[in-house]
Amino acid sequence: MLTGQAHLEMISTEGRPVRERWEGEPDHDTFDRVGLCLHHHRTRHMSRGFVKEDDQEEAPFIPPRAALPEGTTNYVTPRGLAMLHAERGALEEERAAVVGSDHDRRHAKGELDGRLALLNERIVTARVVEPGVGPVRSVRFGATVTFQHLVGRLAGTLFTFTIVGVDEANVKEGRIAFSSPIARALIGRRKGGVAEVALGSEVLRLKVISIA
């Protein structure tokens, strides 16, 4: 056990020397700090020495998929599920056709593997909602609804959207995700019903004109 007046130079987490000074017998807290800093110093320098050049390659960017709120069931239409399977087939073909240097192939396959992992998760969690039989009396998943804005700058304007899964949604093609604010407000409404949607400081009032 060290006693008397002593000091110990350590390496901080920022790489700067830190001097620890005490008089008498050092307490446990002092040894804890010394041990942690020495461990960090050894680990940091050892990790650099044992890392291969290939392991230092920049990780590929994996683009995220359309957001699905946590805890929300991944509802899809039959068309949406078919699109997911078609996407997987295309990615697998693209991966098989990767060419270039070893570095280029590793990077390209790493990105494709990441995209395939996210896609496969969507496929295995998909819950298909089949189209209903008979007339649609209220707005639901898979329905096509036409609604009219009653207030604001879009007052009097009509929009028609089909409510689909998050991966199938495409506003330009007239499909919105069931998790979107407008879809959530409209679901359950009947023809002639009015839904209110708060978007920031604006409150929209939407009247259901038709459902198919």
C-alpha cells in the first residue's frame, strides 16, 4: 500500500495528462479513478493496434424505410405486399450483379444487405388486409375516399386518396399511409361526416363526399 505524499500521471478520456495527488493512504475512490483511466488508456491504444485496415472502412449508409410508429401493426394491402416481395427480388438481383474492386463490392453488398434486412423485417411483420365484400359504408384501411376541405385556403377543394400501408403510400399517386394524420382522422367516418385534423396551428375540416 502506498503512503505518504505521491502523485500519479494518468491519461484522461480527452487524451490529456491528468495528475492525481494525495497525501497519506489513498482511498478507494482514488484507485477507482486511476484504474478507470489506466483501463481506458490501455484499451484505446490496444484497439488501434489490433484494428485491420479493412475494418476502418466507412460503413455504408442504409436509407431508412417509411416510418411505422412504434407498436403499430404493419397493415398492408395485397398490392402492397406484392410490391415488397418485388422489391426484395430486385435487391437480390442487384446484389448478385455487384462488380468492381474488393472494396467496392464489400461496400455495395453491405448497403444492399442492410436494405434487405429492413425490407425482410417489413415483410415478416406484414398483416394483409383483404378488400371487403359489398358496399363500403365507412372509411377504413384499403378504402378510397373523396373528401372536401371546408375551411382555409383549400376550402371547396376535393381530394381523393386510397388508404394503404406505409411502404405503399405515395401522395402523387393518390395513396396515403393509414398512420398519416388525415387518414387517422377520416377512418371510421361515413359519407357526409366531417373530420377535423390539427396540423400545426391550422385545423382542417374535411367532409367525406364518397367512399369506395
